[in-house]
Amino acid sequence: MTNSRNKALLLALSAAAAATAVTAATLPAQAAAAPRAEAPALDWHPCAKPGGPATQECADLPVPLDYADPDGPQIKVAVSRIRSDRPQARRGTLVVIPGGPGGSGVQRLTQKGAALQQQLGGTYDLVAFDPRGVGGSTTASCGLAPEDRYLTALRSWPAPDGDITENLARSRRTAEACARNGGPVLRSFTTANQVRDMDRLRAALGERRLSAWGVSYGTYVGAVYAQTYPGRTDRWVLDSSGDPDPKRVARGWLANMAQGSDDRFPDFAAWAAHPDRDKDGLRLAQRPEDVEPLLLSLFASLDRTPRPSTTPGVPLTGNGLRQALQNTLYSDSAFPAFARLAAALRDPAHTPALPPELARPLRDEDAAQLVAVLCNDVAWPGGSRSDRQRAVDEDRARHPLTAGMPVNVLPCSFWKDAPEDKPTKITNHGPSGILMIQSRRDPSTPHSKSLKMREALGDRAVLVTVEQGGHGVYLGNGNACGDRTVTRFLTTGERPARDTSCPN
């Protein structure tokens, strides 16, 4: 952020000069060494889905399993598009990059396609893809037992007393199962390969440059693409960014959730204590400061005695309620359902209905993809059991709402394969065409950590801070100023002259 305006101009000019060619020095080693593969043709067919635009199309994009061997085994990546309905206004292609790891781009385009069409007025063909391992793309399996595929197991919540013995055992057997059953396909699930697949999609579309809107983990994918292929980027939106520290990557994102939850929780507490909640029976306390003690008491009660739920064989535990709270903090629209659950739990005879994401295990393929990207991207440290337990204990004391989960052990600490690519260091080298947008109180990618991405990008980016809570800003949490700023940038190229903020 300290670069001079002249330096920014020189960077922009040099990037423009390189727009049609990217040097080997710019690319990750494996990609730079790989021979160029011919861009495949895409066989589009109608695939309208419920709730999505009627004009949505789908296709399969063949990609190399290993880009170092482009003529070797191929796998498929499911892609989707909504063509501009105003050809005279069209200026290019916008890629919608989902979050996760594990988010479906095809599903995201279905959900947001109509809103994007309305906002962007035909400026772009809208395109998305399912990353390797997701949805309609080639998947892999670790062969995990159902009990190891529940969200509360994959998120590695400690035992009620903070003990991590079971977390260590589960992480070990998960890593071993993935090594035994995942094969080369699972090992190919990396951010670097998602970026390469995205560039292969660009070539198949016949586009010289892409614009993009990445959300959450998708901001990291977008930042790595912009770092790897700077001359192939146009207007770039990074929505809800995490710290891109190449030494930590996902390990840092998870650890930061503890602070993010603390930043965001006061919004829920104020809502749940407001007198307006009385009419719906959702007022949990008379004062905002009393909401957290109430929930901590409910967590502890369910830790001691899990409550049978309406899902046979799946009780509501303290960690289940903690995970439900984390999910709730992503959007104000989720507040009523969680408050209703918490209010009902004060009745000892109540049988709770579990939120859908807690009621059943993830599919084995979905669990495998989520774990693989976290673990394949960067080597995770080992450490003694006592060191791990100490880290969890300290985090539980500082952040009781997340109870040590963000720093607990994961299968990555026992992963059998070293990363094939070095993590990408995000820098200020490249064109100045990036707009960052971030909630002030984000439960997943806290604002204080998004500043690390802002700092890394330097004069390439401008940051818009939205003075509200939630995760995912554009067309997500109802801020007119934020939506207007992103839409203006994507349609006209105009962005704020400097970092700024949008009121709630």
C-alpha cells in the first residue's frame, strides 16, 4: 500500500504489455514446465435448474489429471454458463468462483444468475465451474465411515472437556483412509490445479482475459489466478477475503474463525435481546450481554446430556449447537431459526429438529474433496500431543464460543503426501484491476485478516469495507452501497479512488 502512483502505473503498463503472454517465471514451477495443451471445444446443452435462469447451459471440460503430463489421463470439470441477453452490451466473460473448499460453482451460478443478470445488464456472459471433486466434476473417495463425515467431526470440535484424544485418532484414520483410497485423483485436488483448470476454461471459451467474482475461499483462488496469470485478468472482485499467508493458507483461515466469531456475535446478541423479539417468542435475554452466558450454559448442558432429536440416532450435542451458531453468524437471515432452536431448548421436554447440515453426514466424495484441498495445498506442522492440547486449551479460554475448534488437529497433520506445488505468494506485481469488498464483522474471514490480503496486493487493489456483519457481501447481505459499488466496477470499470467504507 506504500507504493508510489508512478510505480503503480509502471506495473499496470508492464502487465498490459504482457497481456497476451505470461512468462515461465510468473507461473508455478509445474505449470511453467508443462507443455501447452490444446484448448478443448465445449459441447453446451441446456441445463436449467429449479430457481435458476431458464437459459443456463452446461458442458464438461476435459482437463489433464496432471498438468505436467497434458496428454496423459484426463478428468472432467463440469462448467456452466448464462449467456448475455444483450449482445450489444457484452464486454466479456465473468467467472463466478465459489467458496469452500467444496463449493459448487454451477450451483452458485444457478443461485445468483438471475440477480447477476439484473445487476450487470448483459455486460458479461456468466460462467462457473465445479472444482475437481465437486458436483458434476470428477470426484474421489476416501472411504470414510459415516461418523467421520458429520460436519462436527470434519470441523474437529474437541470433546466437552476440551480433550483432543478422539480428534487425534479421527484425524489419523482419515489421513490413512485418504492415502489408501484417494489415489492420484484425490492428490490433484489443489488450489493450483483449480487455477489451471480455470485458465483452461478461459482458453476453451476463446477469451483473452477473464473478469471474476470470487467469494470466501474463492477470493484465494482468484488472487492466485491473478498472481499466476496477471495478463489474463480484467475486472476482479474479491468478496470476503482471508489472510493469504503462504506458510499457513487454510490453517490460518481456520484459526482466524475464532476472532471472526467474536467480532460477529454482538450483532446476534443485540438482535436476540431486542424487545421486538418478544412478539415471536425469540427474545433470548433482556440485555445483549446476557445472550452469550445463556448460550454457553446451553452448550454445557448439551455437553453433559445430549438431547435426542427428530433425526433418529443423531442427538443434538453441545458441539452441534456450537456449529449451528457458527453457521448462523454468516447471515442475519439465519438469526430467527437459531434463536427459535435455542429458545426451545430451555424446555427439558423439547425434542429439537436439527439444522439440515447437522442431521446427516456429508457424502464421502464431498468430505474427501474438502479435506484434500486443505491438506494438499501446504504442509501442516506435526507437534506433540501436549503442544496440540495446550493450543486448544488456550484458544478455548480466549474464545469460548468456538471452544478450541479453530486450532484443533486435522487430518492434514498426518497427511501422507507432500504438496506438489509451493503455495503462491500474493504480491503487488500486476495490473491494478482488483476490488476487494469485506464486512466489518465477518465470522469466517475477519476484517483484520482481510487487511493482510489488502496489504499483499498493494496498489493493485482498493478495499471497500461494509459496516455490518456477515460473510459474503455482494448480492448476499443486503447492503445497497456495497452492491452498487461492485456493480459499477464490473460494468464501467470505475472503482473508488482509495479504500473506503459503506454504511450499514
